[in-house]
Amino acid sequence: MQKKLQTRSAVGRGIVFQSQRRVVALVAGLLGLATAPHALAQSKNYAEEFDKKIKAAETFEAAKTDLFGEKVNLATGATTFHVVDVSLPGNNALPVSVGRNFTVEARGGPWNGEPFGDWDLDVPYIGGVFVADLGWQVQSNEPPYGPTPLRCSAPTSAVGAIPMAYRIEPWEFWHGYHLVTPSGSQEVLVASSASNPRPTDGAAYPWVTSQFWHLSCLPSLLNGDPGEGFLARAPDGTKYYFNWMVKRPYASILKPWMTYQEPRLLITQRPVVRQEIRIYPTRVEDVHGNWVQYSWSGNNLRQISSSDGRTLNVNYRSIPNVGDKIASVSDGARTWTYDYEYQGSLTSVTLPDSSVWAINFKALDSQSLGYDETLERGTSHPVYDKTLMCSWMRVLKGNDVVGSLKHPSGAVGEFAFDAVRHGRTFVQANCHIPDDQGGNADGADVNTDDYKISLASSVPARFDVEALKEKRLSGPGLPTYKWSYSYQTPVGCFTEYCNAGTPTTKSTTVVDPLGARSVYTYGVQFEINDGQLLKVDTYAADGTLLQVESSTYLSSADAGRQPFSEPIGSSPESENAFFAERLRPLVSRALTRDGITMTSQVNGFDAFARATSTTKSNSWYRRTDATSYYDHTGKWVVGQVARVVNSDTGLTVSQTDYDATTTLPARIYSFGKLQASMAYYGDGTLKSSTEGNNHTTSFTNWKRGLPQLITYPDTTTKAASVDDFGFIRSLTDENGFVTGFDYDSMGRVTAIRPPEGYATSQVFELIGGDEYGLSAGHWRQTATTGNRKKVTYFDALWRPVVSQEEDIGNSAETLRWNAKRYDFNGQVVFTSYPRNPRKDGSVNFDSAQAGESTSYDALGRVTRTAKDSEKGALVTTTEYLYGVQTRVTNPRGFKTTTGYFFLDEPRYDQPVWIVAPEGSRTDISRDVFGKPLTVTRSAGS
């Protein structure tokens, strides 16, 4: 039942494309354009970004507390883990990467059927669950009207797309067809004449998704299985050739059968063997002709290669009684290695630098939903929750199971799960009785438990989930962070049993490591708000309500009056697909904080259900912008923003003209002024950018996403030598001076060789002993340049907690040591004053010492800073007052109060008035964009 409820509501239809985003970001770097369309800053060129790439490789990037890849659906508690082990950068956005994912669900026993044993391989696919005897066949609409593998072209309606039944109805074994990509799962719908907009390249597209993927048919499968494949077109123009079929075992389903044997009915449960069928891609091609090839052998992916020279090879080993599992992945020079226990569960991933992911999900592999049972004469009898007719379900019993992961950083994550029963209300019941297998049942007693247990609705009113209940994070340099999750959900009811008092919402409460609480409210009303996030309440640890965020979505009554299709397509699994078939974008968002409500209101939508006009406002300020989009339907590149016009002033805030051949930005304007014109190579990489003053910068010899030669308007050049892994091996400046770089196997800089002066050597290493309060298993970086030596010590989230610098020629006098501490959000809560351990004594990073402390509220705002001094702590406090105002009290007790310009959310960087401690006042008038117009100062009374 759980899988039948995996619907997705369309919450806004803004489509962002990575390849175009890369170009816009590149041009923004050239021009100094900020993310806001009207903001300008000091111009920069692309070569100036090379240092950022080098600097990023010189140290660790601090991890966040979701470093284990967990993704939690807070509506249900359903959890997946997703980790990308290796990804090679390229000249385009098509990924050449290997990732893995684990879905927490009740498997009922050890599970090892995936390429990584109990972890799946992240590759896009189209698939579903079918009866093993028939596979993926549909009912032919043409003579001889039998089962056919023409699964793409044969269906002319949603009914015709339903898979063939065999001793069991499709609703009992099947959950629809799904297109799964790294961005998520979408149900595949049968398109109709009303399913617009659609590609205009002349091809037939009989299938569509609610995210505007369109699918046409491929005549055959390359692996030799009979029938058709699919050619899917993403909204960024990328084409996916799904034509390699893989079949895997899937849990059998128990089918109830009814037989009359006088004087009573007999109900028997017979298993029906199922299989999951996936059709994987063999080729993915972007709108510029760049491609990624997936090479298969049987069920095994053997290689991923690309048109720009990237290659990953996938090797397997056979585990007795388990089968082939991925043993290693190699890019030609580096290898990632995977190990398993004897039953096939993945236990570790060893990275090229010998650091390790340690995995213990064995308990999650084997878990079953915990049910109560009564023992009688040595046998067990299920105990049923009989609250809802046609939906008797076994009583759940607490059965916490824990899985753990250890990250290469040394962080340990423990995740506890338990079964939670979720209910939906006002569900249209479609109650089915068991199939009759003979005998005359007229007059038979149907009040037996066996009979009532066998009744089931094809539209469930409740379902069970192995939900996340607690997450714990620990490791070197960390306290034990703990998050708890609790779920309040109604029992569920069918329409005929619901009433005016029936709940239409449920809630999930998340308590963070500091005791702050967030309450998420979701809809549960069938085909009205089911699964929609309606409200989020944020509370401080002391119970004070800090913020309320409410969301309103387009109603069914209003949807019929919109310019987009209603529905966008028809689901073959029609009874549980309301939100998969229909677009219900966000209409308004209201944020209440500090006594004032700020709103963002959508005033209109287009044919893609994208916002065309939005008003952002509060009690004092208001702004309305109209947005238009560039849609190239022939190439099916849709959703790029073409123009933003402010409705209050009539000013064109931003405008982008696109090249019809490449669909990439050709000209960028800000407030009517040309900022840059771009030209491109055939593969979509940037060839040149001409600024508004007609100065042109050229880019040539792209490799792994970087131009290796940049020519400036004055004909001077900068050059980079990039290796096959995307590492910059050398930089040559305008004067011909060369700086060289070496890297370790994970791409971290180990040596910097400038054209003159001392070279820098850097070592990153995993430490097996305790240092400065960090237990064994932490990481340390040592950088040496001549006599200068700097050592940085990291906690388990790769945050620097100790830094130590010295002149090794005079260590006793020059040694300088600092410590930092953080909260679970990565915010610095303490910075120590420098000390010399050789003179002042050695302490741990978390020891009491002089420094600066910072406190934050549950919204991440600074509330207090305290600086230690010889006169005691110098304390500054910040209060957040009504109407998005702040009052800052300095250590001498003087108060400064400030009001701000803001629209639909608070911001504290654009003051409109400031009252100083002595009473003097500064007023700053601003336009609708927040730009200052006048500044007026007046003396205090």
C-alpha cells in the first residue's frame, strides 16, 4: 500500500537547467553580476576564478550534518540515502559519475538483489513491478488483441496501458510506471490531445510526466528482450535513450482466494511471484550533441563514457549464492573498492586515498514491520487493527531498528527507524472481495475475521512506513548531536465514514540537538491537499514561537481556469494518481516573524504552471514583478527566464536574449543596459564574451569544464594546464610566469611551485591518536613554505577546530595557536584568542580559555556575543523587535535601534532608519528595489 501513495504535487514549475546555469554563472563571474538580476559589482574575469578552484583543493570543504546522504520525507518519515562516490567534471553538464542509494523499507528478510548488494546503483531508468510470468506487456488494441511488448506505442489510453493481469488484478501487484532520475521519481502518464505544451519537432510523444518530460518510442531493446524502449526528452533538451532492459526479483504478493466449503467460506492466501523491470539508458545526449554512453553486459553496467573523454569502468565479482556485485570503479588511475559480507550486504567503500566508508545496514536489510501477536499452543496469531472496514491491518508494535554509517571524515551516523501508520481522510473507497474459486457462497457467513481481513480497497486510506525516529551524529571533536522525529497522523477514513470533525491535516515534529522544535503540517485529505506541506512552525528551545510559514496551493476549482492542461495526462494507475496527473503550484506563501506577516503572492500562471506575475509585500513595502520565459519547443529547452519587468515602475529589471541555435544566452541586459554578449562553440562551451564597452575576452581549449587559454581585450593571455581529472596542473600568467601544482588521489593540493621563492608542500592525513582533545580518527593538514609551517586539525565534520602557525627557525617565540568551536549548523560559537603553547601551556580545543563567544537563536540569528577581557566579558546583545527591527546593546549599555527594507522575508542588510544611543536619527529612503535614494540625518532631542 505504501507505494501506491507515492504521489507528487506540483509545487511551482520553475525549471532550472545545469548547462545553461553554468554559462550564466560564468558570464556573471566575468561581469561581476550578483544573483539578483539588477545587482552589479566589481567586474572579474574567469581566470580570477582559477584561484578559487585551487584554494578549494587546498583544504577540506566542511561537511554539513546531512553528510551521510540522507533524504527524509517529513510527510511520512520515509528515508533514502544517496551517496555519489566518484564524479568526473566535464565540459558539459552530463554526469559521468557512480552513485548509490539505499531506501529504508520493510524488506522482510536479507536483501542483496541490487548492484551494490543492498544498495542500488544510481542510473536513470523507466520501470515498474510486474507479474513474473508475463513481464512488461500491455493489452494490444489491434488484432489479435492479446498481450504485446509494444509497451510504448500500443496503448492509446490509460486503460490500454495497464499491464496484463494473470490470476491477479493490476492494482494488486503494480504501482504504475515511473521515470527515475537523480532528481527524483515521476509517474509516467499517457498523453492526450490536451497534454500541452509538447515538443514541436514533429515526433509523436504518447507519454508525459507532470514535470514536462515527454517520451516517444524506440522500436527495439538493445539487450535482445522483445518490445519497445523509450526516448525521453527532459525540459532542458536532453535526450535519454532507454533501451536496455534489466529484470530483478521482487517480493511476492499474497493474493486472497475465496472458496465455499459448507458450512463456511474458506479464505486462502496464495503467493504471486513478481519481478521489477527497469529499462536503463544506453545513451544520454544534450541539446548540443554532447553524449554519455552507458555500456551494459546482461544486468551489469560495465562502463560510462562521454564525448569529452571521461570514462569510468565498473568491475564485478561473484559472491556465492548472491551473484555479481560491483567490486570496484576506476577512472583509469584511481580506484574505488567495494566490500560485502557473505550475504551480500555492502559493508565498506574504500576511496583512492585509503579512507573508508564503513556501513552497517544489516538490521535495516532484514527488518519487517513490527506486529503484535498472541501466542497460543505454541503458535502465533496476528492481532488486527479493525478500526476501518475494508482496511484491516495488523497492529503495529514498537520495533526500533538502527543502521549506522561511518564517513571517511570520521563522523558516525546512527539512524533509528520504527513503523508508523499514516492515515488519509475522505478517501473514495473501492472495496474488493476475494476472487471466487468455486462453490455456492450464497447465504454464507461473511462476518468472519478471515473474510473481513481479505477485503481491500484499491484506494488505501492508510499505509505503513518504516519512518525515521532518531538520528545521532558523533565523531572526533563532536558532542553527540541528536535529532528526534515524531509523527501525529489521523487514523484515516473512507468518505462514507468521515464527518465534519474528521482531520484534514497531520504533523511531523523535529527536535534539533539544541532543543529547538519545528512542526511541519501536511494535508491528508484525498485529492484535495494530500501530501502538501501547509505550514511550518518554528519554536525556540524554551517553547517560544519564533516563526510561522504557511503555504497555499492552487485549488481544483481554480485549476480549470488556468492556461495549463487539467489534467496534464492520464495515469494507467488512475485511482491513486490525482496529483501525478495535475499541476497544483504554490499560489502564496506567508511568513510571520517578529509580529509581522510577509507574503509572496502569485498573480498568474502560464501553460507550464510557472508564475508570470508575483507580488512580494508586507505592511510597509510592496513590489510586483512580471516574468516571461524563453521556450524553444523544437529542441524542448523550456523554462529559461527571458525578462523580468517591475510592474510598479515599468522598468525592465533584467533581460536575456537567447541564441535560437544553441538555446544559450546571447545577450544579457540589466535595467536596459547591455552587460555582455556571448558566442559559443558547437559543444556549448563559451567561445567569447563581449562586455557592454565592446571589450571581448576569448576562451579556448576547454578541458574538464575549464578553458585552458583566456585571451583578454589587450591580447594578453592566461593559461591553465588541466589534467584528465579536472585538476589544474599549472597556471601561466600574462608575463609567462608558471606556477605548478601537485595533488593527492582525492584532488587535494599537495604542492605549489611558484615561479620564484619557496615551494609549498601540503600533507593531508588521517591521525590514529589523540591531539588537542580530538580523538583518534580525525584529519590533520600540514602546510610548509620555507620556514613557515601551519598545521590545521579538523573535527569529524571537517571543520577546522585548531590552527597552529610557526616559524620553524624560531618556534619557541613564534608559535601561535587558535581554537574554534561550532554548533551543529556549522556556526562558530567560540573563537579563542591566540596563544603560544610553549609559553602559555597546551590546552584542548574545547578547554575553557579566553576568546569570543557567539550565541544564536533557532533561526540562526546572532543574539549575543561576549569577548573576554581583563575587565571581564564584554557583552553585546541583539534583540529582534516587532516589524523586522533590531536593537543592539553594546558592552557599555548603549542601544542602537534599526528598521529595515524587506519584502516577503526578513533581511537585515538594508536599513531605512537608525536611531543611535544619543537619540540622533538617520533615515534612508529606498526605491522598490531597495536602492538608497536619500539619506537624512537629524540630531537627537
